[in-house]
Amino acid sequence: MTRRMLKPLIVSAAVLMSGLSLAQTTPPADQPAPRTDQNSQTAHAQLLEKAQEGGIDVYFEGDSITRRWGTSDAQYKDFLANWNRNFFGWNAANFGWGADTIQNVLWRLNNGELDGVNPKIIVLLAGTNNLGGTPPPGGDEAKVEDVTRGIKATLDIMQQKAPDATIILMGITPRNDGGSTEIVATINKINDTISKFANGKKIRYLNINDKLADKDGKLFDGMTVDRLHLSVKGYQVWADALKPIFTELLGPPAQTDHAPPPTGDPSAQRAPNPRP
């Protein structure tokens, strides 16, 4: 074999080994894993402080779809205004963090963000960052099982940390990356499975996807800002589904609110011109 022929083979082998290494270092969805970047660690410290302030009756947990709704970031001020219009008086606090996988949410829950909070309601929406925009090559059975185990582990730690809370488990919302609905079938399989975790009492399952997208998973106009993250219109759909449950469990919202003030992205707070 000539040196010219050998070089591409070496490069291909290196790329393959790199891919294998990445797969081997990604833990299963039911295993806690920290975000190691400084910005995420700073955000975690801020969320710990928020948890310790108390006064929280409704605890929202998840990734950026959750986070953007109740954040202090200036670029999402319309989302925060919608949050306040819908939830003021119910003492709701947002503990979502952008780009988190289920593993990352589990790590935060295992490292103090729910300790001593004792909320009456927990709202959980997580899992989309474990999926991406397209199904895995070779079938999605393993991915469905992995995400399902991760959601179950998250419910378990929530019940351990907040045994008196009613958990509202949200179905993973549709995404149309690049205009494609490919991943929706996988999302539907996961949602069908995790819906069985609900017992109608301490765990309730809530799916709003038929209000966000058609039967094929194509998002309705205006429901998202980028075919993934919800718009004000999409958040209002979510709020309209939650508020009857909040009223049932907590009564009507009070005239005052005791939840801690919203937190935001530490990097956006430092930047003079935060990126959208």
C-alpha cells in the first residue's frame, strides 16, 4: 500500500475512533452528568440561591424551552411578561437551564436545586436535547428507551426531594428542525411511554402538542420562534393548559406573590450587547 493510499485510511480511522469515544463518554439518560462550562456552573450557583430563598409553590424544571419563559434576560422580556400575567399570585419559580439534557437536569436536582424547596407543584418538561432534530440511524428504539429511563429517574428524584408535590409531567413538544417533522414520530413514542408514569394523583401527564402542531407534527404558524423554542403564542397555549390544574390544586392566584425574582443567563448579564 502506498503512502498516498495510507493517509486517508489513517484519517478515517481517527474520525471513527473520535466518534466512538464521544459515544462512550455520553452517559445514559438516567445517569446525572454536570455541565462543566463556567457559565452553567455560575447559573447553577444562582439557582441554588433562588431555591434557598423559599416562597416557591410552583417549581418549573427543564431546558431552554422552560428557561426562556421565566428568565430576567432582556431579549426574552416578552416571555417574562407572559409568565407574570399567567402565574403571578401562585408563587411560581423557574429552574430551567438552556441546552440541558436529562442527565444535566438530574445532576442539578441531585446537587441542591430542589433541596428544602418543598413546592406544592412541579412542572417538568425535558428530553428534547437528548433527541436532536433527526431520528438515530438504524432505528429509534434504543433512544426511546434511554429517554424514557431518564424521565423516570427524574420523576424519582423529584418525588424523593419533594414527596408532597404533585408533578405535572409534560409531553416533549414537537420540533421541526430545518422544516422537517422526522423526529416527531420518535417524540410521540416517548410521550406514549412516559404518559404511563402518571397515576392521576401525585404524577399527572399533560400533552399540549395537538395545540402546537397538526397530526403530522408540523408546527402551526406562530407557535415557535425557530421551529423548536416556543413563542409568546406557544407559551400561552402551555399556560392555558396549566392554569386549571393550578387552580384545582392551589386555588385562584393571590393578590401578592412570594416567589424569588427571576434569574437569567450569567453571560448575558455580563455582556453589554447580549446575543439573541
